[in-house]
Amino acid sequence: MKTSFHHLFVVGLLVSGLALAQDIVNPKSAAKPDPFVKDKGKAETKAQPTPEPPWVVPDGGIRFVFETYSMSLADFDALLAEGSKSAAMWERLQKAVTEKTATLDVVQSVVTKSGQRATTEAADELLYATEFAPTASGVLAPTAFETRPCGDRIEVDPVLSPDGKSVDLTLSIEAVRFIKWTEDKAQPPAVSSTQPLFTEAKSTMSTSLPMDQANFLGTLTQPSSSGIAEADTADKVSLVFVRPTLLPLAKSMPEKTDVLQLRLAFRTYRLDRAVAAELLRTHTDSEALLKAVQGLVKGGSAQLECLTTGTSKSGQRGSIEETAAFQYGTERAESPVSPPAIYGFKNFEMRPLGHRIEWEAVINPDTLLCEINTAPEFSEYRGAVSGHPVIEKLPEMPVFTSRKIQMSLGVALGHTAFVGTINQPRDTGVNNRKDDGKTCLQFVEIVAW
């Protein structure tokens, strides 16, 4: 019995020694499974980072198209009564436009990247006196001035949702109108002075909007009960809708190449407002939109207003100015004689008039995608301020028109992207400005140079 036990003990030692030798030769066989992991291979797979969803891939930006309509108070009340959903309101509103009980007043659009602020503005800048001093003859002459932009301005600050199906939007939208000059009647022999009367409709909000559909934002109506007859709107409401769209990048990407510098071409087209609205609803692809606009140019129903090109290295700021320098007085001086008299300007400002574009483009050498921040602007002289007999007797005060965009977008090298609208102001009231019924669309093309 003792012998058998001794033999078993020896056999056990031999088996243990063979197992140990095998572990030394093949270390992997010595690894013991982790009791807290059922399948280590699967656990390692799950620990790998998940691929980004397709909407996180760099895109062309978010395009916002704002459409403002006007209709009677009763029709708007009926529109609200028919349903609270934006889609139903939009469908009924388009029917009202067809029936001529509603009017499309303005189309504005701006493109920007998620997390980047953007603005679009179209305004007549009204210069008016804020301080006066008497002359020896009793005339009140202006000595200090201020400027008030009259027109439309939109500012957006969007954040795209993780799934790309909605956008959180912080928004400011305003419309300012010049109504008339009010006279401050002075006792003779002093001469009266004048001050401008403005109205303003402004809305600021933070909201979440679904993509690819018209969303009702609210009303943006000039005052109806201010007590000033010329300022109040009679039985009229302005409605604002916005359609956010995630712009796709070009379907065909360029071949890899060494990019020494970039050439940018900015094209601005003018076309009928209703036609522009329909094209923006139909085409989300920038190059398809451009092709449709160029087809209208060939047919004579749209015009190429401006074409400007420039070059720059990736990551370097560039600008183009095609302007005239306009000098105008801003503050008058008193003469040293007694009694003092106002006799000329002592301070002046210079206003560039024409076309100016500033940009900064950064190219990704691996993907050949270009991120661009740009600020195109048009400035125009529209004559001296007019509209009142007292104004006609004062030194000339200039009126300037300003049309500008500030935005950011993505575009594939060798392709074209839609920048936004850069419209003429509509019926601002300044120097009898009337709405031209047009919308101006701007595009940028970026190629390797």
C-alpha cells in the first residue's frame, strides 16, 4: 500500500513537471481566463472606439432660408385657427399666395457651420444731426451726427443635434423703417430743426427646429397702435418662416494634389424674388442651384451682378477691394468772430464705396476639404438726405446703402458653394426707397492654383 502511494506521488510530480515545461515553451497556454470577462476577445472588440456616424463627417454647413410674408389680420387669425403645425400653416400660406391674399415680402438666406455665428444685412444708412448750434443769422446748423441703418438684419447662432435631424437655433431678426422727419418748430427768427422717426420690429429667440422643413417662427410686424398715423400698419401682419438644411459636400472629390495656393471666385446673381424662393426650396445642392441660376441668366430672366476673384495660401487671410473713397463731414466748427457762426466741417470720415470681400480659407491636405470664413460687402452712395424743406437748407448729409454677409462654410476643392443672399434693401422709406422685388444670391468657387 505504501509502495502504491509512493508510485502515485512520483507520477504526479512527473505530470506537473511536464505541464510546467509546456508552459515555458508556450507561454500563451499559461494565461488564465479572467473570471469577470466571459469572452476576452469580445470585450476587447467592444472597447474599441465606435466609428463616427456619417453626419459628423465635415459638411458644407447649415443653410437657413428665411421667408417673410404679409397678410391681413383676419386671414392670419384664420390661418392659426386651422392648425398649430408649421407644415399645415405653410401649405395654407402657399395657397393664400396663389389666391393673392398673402404676399412674399422678402427672402433672406445665410450659411454657417454648427457653432459659428453668421449674419446677413441689407440697409440704407440714414445720417442725421443730433446736435445743433445757432448761426449769426439764427439758423440752427448741425454740429454732430449719428447713423441709423434702416432695413433688414438677421443673426443666427446654430448648434446641430448629434443625429443631424434638428438644430438648436439662437436667432435675432429685425426690420427698421424710416417713417418721416418731425419738425421742432422754433420761435422766429430762429429756424426749426428736424429729427427722424423710425419704427422697428425685432424678435430674439432660442428654439429647436427640425431640418428640411418650413418652420413658423412668429410675427415681425411694424407697430399698429403707436398713435402716429404714418407709423402704424393698418390690418397687416408679417409672418416669418425658416427652413434649415444641412448642405451636402460635392459628390465627386478631387484627386490628391499639392495645393500651393487657393483661387476663390465670388459670383453674385440678381433674380426675381419668387423665383429665387422656389429655387432655394428645390435645390439643396449648391452646384445644382448655381446651374439653375445660370440657366436663368442665359434666358435673360436673371443677371450676373458681380464676379470677383482672388488668391491666398491656406490659413492666410485675403481680401479684395474695388472701391471709391468718399469723404464727408461729421462735425462742424464755429468761426472765431463775434457773434460766432457755423462755418464748415472740422471732422471728416471716409467711406469706401463699391465692393469688398475678406476671407480666410483653410484646406485639409488629406481630404481636400476647405473651411472658409468670409465677409462680402457692397456699399453704395444714394445721394444726400432729403424729404423735408428744413433738410434741404442744411449741408448735405449722405445716404449709404450697405449689403453684407458674415459666415463660414465647408466646400470641396474644385467645387462651388452657396454663400447666402446679399439683397438690396426693400422699402426702407429712406429717400423714398422702393422695393425692387429681387433677391441676390452669392456663390464661391475654390480651386487649387
